Amino acid sequence: MKTRNIYLIGILLPTLLILGSCNSIKNLKTAVEYDKQADFNTYESYKFDKELSYSDTHDNYSSQNQRAFENAIHDQLKKKGLEETETPNLHINFFVVDTQESQSITHTSYRNQRYGGMAHVDTYIKEYELGTLVIDLVDVSANKLVWRGLANGIITGKQDDMEKTINEAVKAILSKYPPKS
């Protein structure tokens, strides 16, 4: 019985960890800044700005993904009680910045005395894509930015996973709207 439990732990635990780690964004960090004078209770409607600053700097950010960003933002704002109209209180603008980053990683291992006891050093370069999504809410009547949220993380998914990545990032950002005073 004990052997069976150890076997199950040895098989199931790594499997669960692997499945749990299939997120499409690693190390997601969010930040928010907002106008402390703005009354966020008065904002009831929004519209996407006609001149979106959408960045198409990488294949991950196709027009299909732009629609996914808009849909995710729409869904989250709708959950917050805002509705999309032609005469909104808020204009929504978002943009994406992605950069290719690299990190040098060095591992040192020591060989057994039988092989001379020498150190062996391996160095390799890890390359990854760092993505940043910025969502701006602009007060239409004052023509002033009143809220900005951003999410930053390492993008690990492929194009097929991009909608999940987008939804994760948008949900994380807009979970902080409206700001708690």
C-alpha cells in the first residue's frame, strides 16, 4: 500500500505541476495609476477610441488579437456595470509593447575525483518575449486620462494560446478598476 501511494505521488504530483504550469503568461505583474480627484462612480459608459495606439510589433499581435483584446476589455467592463455606447463617459485606449529579452545562465558542476576533480562550467543564453499591455481610460468631458492599468509578463504560449493570454492579462488589470479609495 505504501509503495502504491509513493508511486501515485511520484506520477500524479509532477503531472499536476506540469498541467498547472501551462499558463500562457509567467510572472504576471500588474500596476494601476489613477486620478485621485476623479469620481469613478459617475462613469457608466465607454467606447473604444477610434485612434487606438495598438502596437503590431510582433506576430502575436495580429488584427485577430486586437479583436480579442477589445472583446476581453468589453467583457470585463460589462461585468463592472459599464456599457458600450456612442455617447460614452470614457474612451478606452490600449496598446501592447513586446520586447525580446535574454538572460545569461551559468551552471557550475564538479567532476568526481576519479576524473581529476575539475570544475565544468556551462553557460547558455535564455531568450524570451516580455509583453506589456496598457489600458487607458480617458474622461470624455475633461479629455483627461483618469485611469491607467498595465500588465507585464513573460509570454510563453503560442498563437493558439494567445486568446487565453489576452484574457488573463485584461482580467488581471481590470480587476483593479474602479480603484478602491
